[in-house]
Amino acid sequence: MSFLSDTVMLSRIQFAITSIFHMFWPILTIGMSWYLVVMEVLWLKTKNPDFYRHARFWSKLYILNFGLGVASGVAIEFEFGANWAPFSVAVGDFLGSILGFEGTMAFMLEAAFLGIMIYGWNRVPPIMHLLATMFVAIGATLSSFWIIIANSWMQTPAGGEMVNGKFMVSSYLAAILNPAALNSWFHMVLAILETALFVIGGISAWYILNKRHPAFFSKSFKIAIALAILVTPLQIIAGHFSGEQVYHNQPTKLAAIEALWETVPAGKSAPWNVLVAPNVEEGKNNWTLSIPDGLGMVLAMKPQLSEPVLGLNEWKPKDRPHAVSLIFYTFRIMAGIGFLFVGLMGASVIQWLRGKLTVQNITEQPWLMRAWILAAPLGYVAVECGWMVREVGRQPWIVYGQMRTADAVSHVPASNVLVSLIAYTSIYLLLFACALYFGSRIIRQGPNLEVSLPHEGLAKSSKTGHITQTVSN
Amino acid sequence: MEPLNTTLPLLWFGLVALFLTIYLITDGFDLGVGILTLTAANEERRGIIINTLSTVWDANETWLVCTGGLLYGAFPLAYATIVNALYIPITMMVIGFIFRAVAFEFREHSINKTFWNFGFGGGSLLVAFAQGLVLGGVIAGIKVDEAGNFIGGTWDWLNLPSILVGLTVVQGYVLIGSTYLITKTEGELKRYHYITAKFSAITTFIGALILTIAAPLFYEQIRARVSHQPEILIFAVIPLLATGAMGLLLNSINRREEKMPFVWTIVVFLVTILSLAFVVFPYIIPFSVTIYQASSSLSSQVLMIAFIGFFVPIILFYNVYLYRVFQGKVISPHYGD
């Protein structure tokens, strides 16, 4: 239990736990905000009140998740200084401005229009409400942009150099558009959309399976399928480009993802490992199950590699990641879920084309519905796994090749970090359980199909001069 | 480049101060209302009180997130050293924020609301007190090495003055929360918050008075600053201004005016913040690192001023719009539109 007195290890665990927990909420709310935009546009175009009721129903789940996202995000912002002060100082010139941009451009836009989006239905005209929802979605998506830029820069630092332990930026554009930046952001945005779509589709499927408002929920179900036609295959492509980027810019991470110990020279082929038992001490795999010539197919879409793939043994143990099993398996779980989503989308489209998803037939597709229900949590699993690959795979560096994680930790006694770690962990476990409980209550209660349209049924309260903040939902 | 080197950090100090000021006023009443929910007589009243915040709390809290981001961007060393030095109160504050933020929804959906009522009110109280400890810890000075990195002890911030600052900040937030509720509620609730406003105005004044007298006695650095010529004039005028504003505030409460107590409370806040800025300036880590030593590179500050300077008016505009959309009294404890 020596890590209990190791500030570096405890700070790493705390950052891991707080960011794993934080991740659960924004990935749903960002994706769902775009779904709400779609619903509102459909409502305004078709005048079908069902779309309005959908917007009202899903925004209940939205707001439940939102508070958790804000709260756990504030924790992370302060952790940069509290637990990682030397890092924050060394890279402050770049990272500080990025966080400043994120706050003023993105967070504030989202936060201010959130109030109107959730409570403003009767206060502003429908078109202004749609604008508010769009600003929330844009603000949230911009937040994801800036935070991915900051993190990508830690993966593939560019646009300057370390001088006396401080990163001096020579070109902000080069730093912002670092090699990992844009492909990581596309990959993440698609992951966010996928997660939200499969949650919405899965919940809709649950109602359809239980024959609760099947006609109503066949709408949200089919919209989820329609959007998945676009999103799921794009994600495979984005994932491939992300992999290529890691191959070229972060060779230690790629070697850990593939559990590759010995270098494969250019022009040679190598197997692609499906299952391995890595032996970090001896620098080899105890056993492997692999596909012959698969590595070239995965990295370059041909059996022979045109560039070498460096093995982990090219580096001293102190210069390469240690948690090889974790990186190897979380990568495969993430990628596997990506392909599973494509398969489920394909099966759903086939059933749709066969006319099995009409309002009359949709309740007779129990297996498809069960598959969607089971797929609902998988987006979260894939995102969390992907981030473990990204962050653990970057070790031992906090800024790849420039600054070691061990040199980045604050001047704080281990006991302080231990106490805050225990506090965060126990609070987050409680909140996670509560979120699941309240979320499932909202789902079990179901939508309010009698909710009156905005600006209707308010006459009596506005006569008295007060517009009440009452629920009609 | 020489003029830029001196004006930019100055400009950034002003901008960070502006964001912090807006934060202290908006989240000040937000947290104050949160604390006041602990005194609500019944569930209906508590619901109405919380409902006065539901549309604005997130925007209010975001001013802190922005202040943190700007402080980090413009003065990375100050952000890192201060947050590092105040590890324990900062963590307390974050935990308070977490309970507060989730309680809005969790309370709404739970059958037995007691736990989340306490989470909301207690969380608000914890945030307010922790922010006071942070302020007290900063004013007391932070021990750093020659590079400006924190080298002090874990408990350096904990002393009698910082606890007094903590209590005074709680009082100040209750005051601004009470005067905000006067503008947003009616009937019995409004009457009740005239009483809490008056009470907290008096306790805030007493706390501030003790601190104004005690700080120069406790801290040599502050003593040196306030007795220095010609600043001594400023430090003589500010307490008079604060006392005057406090008198006008009490008067407007006694006359049961509706909007003016809130306005005068804001004036009291502004005067207090101004005096703190004078005490601290030009240090950003009191009293060892100046804004010039802690500032990020020139190019970073120029880039940020171009981008963020562009966004500041836009942010202010839509925040005002938000408040206008939801202007008027809140009379229902129910949640929603």
C-alpha cells in the first residue's frame, strides 16, 4: 500500500476518478442538446405537438444530467491548480489561454441560454426558444472543442518549445491545430452523438417493448436510427484516423495498444493481437491469440507495413507506459463497441426497409428492442475506455515527450490528497447511484402527453401581472 | 514593447477583477439564497425560494469558472500557487458546489426532500464559508520560493482572521440573498426577508468593521500598505464610503423599499471589493508576486485580450437578456416553465 503515501500516484488516481465521473454527464447532454434542436425544428416545421412533447420529455433527463456535469467539471478546473500546479505553471501560457477561451466563449453561452431552454417555453417566442436551444448546443460543443484542443496538445505538443521548464508558445495556431487536435475532436464529437443516440434509442425501445406510447416513441426511435446511419460509419473512419495519428506521433502508445514488444521493420508483416497476456517485467507477452498479417491491415490496410512499427522494448521501462493490459483491452472494448453500433444500426435499417417499424408492426420487434436497450449504456463504456487508452497510454508523460507526470504534481502532502480522494470517491458513488435512481424514475413516469403548448393556458396567470413559474409538465 | 509589458498585466488585472466582481454579486445572492433556504418555514416557501434561482444559478456560477480560466490564462503562476496553497478550502468549496448543483434536480424528484434540502442549503453555506477562508488565506499572504511556487504549509490559511473573513462572507451573501429575495418574492416571504436583510446587514457591518481594524494589526504587510502615502487617503475614504452605503441600505430596508436594498447591497459589495483590490494591488499573490511577475507571455496576453475582449460585451449582453426574460416575481414553488 505504498501508494497511500505517494502524492503522484494519489493525484493520478484522483484525477482519473474525477474525470471518469465527469465524463458520464456532458457526453449525454451535449449529444442530447443537438437531438433537442432536431425535435424543435421538426415541431416548428410540422406543427405536430408530439415533437414538442418529445423536446419536453427528453429535456427532463437532460437537466438531471446537466447539474452533475457542471458540478464535476468545476472540480476538475480547480484540480489543475490544486493537484498539478507545476504543470499548470509550465504550460500555463498555452493551456491557460485555452481554458480562458473555453469559459468565455463556450461555458457562458451554454449556461445562460440553458435557463431559457429549460424554463423559458412560455417566456419567449418559439423561434427564440429554438435559438436558445441552438446556443446551448453550440456552447456545449465549443466546450468540447477547446477541452479536446487542450488535451490533444498534451498528446502531441506543437507550436513552441520548453525553455527552462516553461513552454514558450511561438505559434498559437500551430499549438491549437496540433497533430492530434482535429481528428481527436471529430472522434469525440461523434462519440458524444453516438452515446446520446443510443441512450435515446434504447429508452425509446424500452417504452415500445413495454407497449407504452409505442406510436409516440417510434418517432424518437426512428430519428435515432436515421441519425445513426450517418454517425456510426463516420465514427469508424474517425477512429481509424485517430489510430493513424497515434501511430505517427505517439509510438509508445501505439505499441501499448497493440501489446507489441519488438519492432516490426518496414516491408514486413506482423500479426494483430486479439488477446494477450503481457509480461511487463520481462518485456514480452506470455501468450497471444492473433490474426496473421493483421497489424498491417489495421494500420495501413495492407499486409506489409510501409513504415516500421516500434515495439515497447525500443524504450527504457521508465520511458514507456506500464499498464499495457489496461491499454490493450480498453482499446479493443472501445473499437468493438464502435463496430457493434454499426451492426445494430444496419439491422435496424433492414427492419425499417422491410416495413417492420411502422406504428402497427413496431411492437412486434422484441429482439430488436432488446438489442437497443442493451446497447444504451455501451456508448459510455466506449468513451471511458477510449479515454483510458488516451491518458494511460500517454504515460509516463503528462505532456508527451516534454514533461513527466511525476514532475507535474503540486506541493501538497499525500494525506491531503488521500482525504480529498476519499471524499470525491464516496460523494461520486452516492451521486452516481442517485442519478441512476432519479433517471429511472423519470423514465418510469414517462412523458406527459397532455402538456399544453407554449403560450396556451397562461391567460389567467398573466392577467394578475405575474407569469408564474409553474409546471405544466 | 515596453508599454505593453506594463499595461497588459494591468488590463488583465482589471478584467479578472471585473469577472470576479460580477461573480461575487451574482453567485453571492445565489449562495445567500441557498443559505436562506435553511431557514424556510415550510416546503412550499423553500420551493419558491429555490425557484428564484433555477433559471440563473448556472450562469452565475459560470462567472467563477470564467474568472478561474482568465486568472489561469493571464497569470498562470498566481492561479497555480494560490489554488495549490489553499488546497483544503478549495476542495471544501468544490464539494459544496457539487451538493448544491445536484440538489436542484435531486430535490425536485425525491419524495423525502430532507437530505437534498440540507445538501442545497448546507452546500451553499459550505461554499460561502470556504470562499471566505480562501479570501482570508490570500490576504494573509502566501509563502512562496523565489520562482513564486508555493512552499508553505497545508494549514497556513487557517487562523483567526480567515475564520472571521469566512463568517463575514457568509453574512454578506445572506444579505445580498435577502435583498434579492425581496425583489423576487411577495407577501410573507418578502416580509420575512426584510428581517433577514436587516439582521445580516448589521452582522456584515460588524464583521467588516472588526476586519478593517484587525487586518492592519495582524498583518505587517497590510499595515505598511494602508499607512503608506498617498494611499492612506484612499484607505481613509473607503471605510467612510462603505459606512455611508451601509446607512443608505439600512434606511431603504426600514422604509420597505423593494429594489433599493438590493442596489445598495451591490454598492456595499463594490466598495468592499475595491478596497480589497487596493490592498492587494499590484500583487497578485499577496505579498510576494506582482502581476508583472506572474503574467503569462506577452503574446498570450495579447491573443487573449483580442478574443476575450471581443466576447465580454456579448456575454454581458446575453446575461442581461437572461435576467430580463425571467424578470418579475416568483410565486409558485413548482418547478418548470
